[in-house]
Amino acid sequence: METEAYLGPHDGASHARFGRTERSSVMFGPPGRTYVYFIYGMHCMFNAVTEAEGEAGAVLVRALEPLEGVDLMRARRGLEEPSGLASGPGKLTKAMGITLEQNGVSLLKGPLGIFEGLSPGSLEVERTPRIGVVEDRTAPLRFLVGGNRHVSR
DNA sequence: TGAATGATGTTT
DNA sequence: AACATCATTCAT
């Protein structure tokens, strides 16, 4: 698992840096929903909205370790090998079948209810600067599970 | 290292 | 209405 935090209007690398726009409006909405957006003309990025309504904040899920549905993910990616299925934010949405249609849907229940029935775990979490951002190059807002190879490049 | 590829927000 | 930018990926 690998994530990055994007903050509110004061975060120069966040989509919320222009305030509440059509694209970023879901970031200002209630927490526990998805924020999905289209980038580079070809990739969807998957975020979880984190902050209270009226404040902006989201966590970009950049990579994960496939535990279930590996064959389906492989089929969606069009890969023979099950390695690197979701080792990047664009790869991850393709493997998961996440598109703009899922923008703003709940993560607390339903098909994407990934926060449902979660119990706190204990993981070694490493922190590094975020990838692909030009503002705030040094802020350590990228979080990875220590020693896990299912991360982005 | 660079091309692919299109929406977004800002500037004119 | 036009432009620069972009929370990437893959092939060269």
C-alpha cells in the first residue's frame, strides 16, 4: 500500500489550491467519499476524501498489493503476469475498474465500501516526498508500507 | 528521455 | 478563445 496526502488551498500541489472548483468540489465535501479525476489524457486517479465538509483534503492511493480478484485485475490490465498489477496510481484504477463514474461515491458502504468494518492494524509506515509534484517537493506526504514491494516507481 | 492524449483552470 | 499545466505510463 502506498498513498499520498493532498491538503487544502494552502497546498500548492493540491487540486484544492484554486479553492472550490467544479473538479475539486468533492474534495470540499464530506469525508469518506471517493475523489476520482482524469489526468494526462489517459489515467484516472483514485482518492479518498478525508476532511470535514467545507475543508479540503484527500488521500491519493498510488499502489496496493492485490490480495483478491487477481485474475480479474490481470484481465483488466491485459497482463499475463500477476506482478505489478497495481504498482502505480494509473495502473491501480485500471486494475480496479475505477473510472470517473465512481467520482464522489461512498467508501463507507456499497461496492467501494473499503472502510467498512476495518480494524486498526499495525504496519511499519515509511514517509517520503510526493512523486510527480513540483510544488512542495520536500514535504514528506507519501506513505508506504515498509518493505512491501507493491509500490509505484 | 520523450511521446501519448485530453480535461481543467487561468489568462487574454 | 487560447494556453500552460498536469498527483502517469510505456516504449525507445
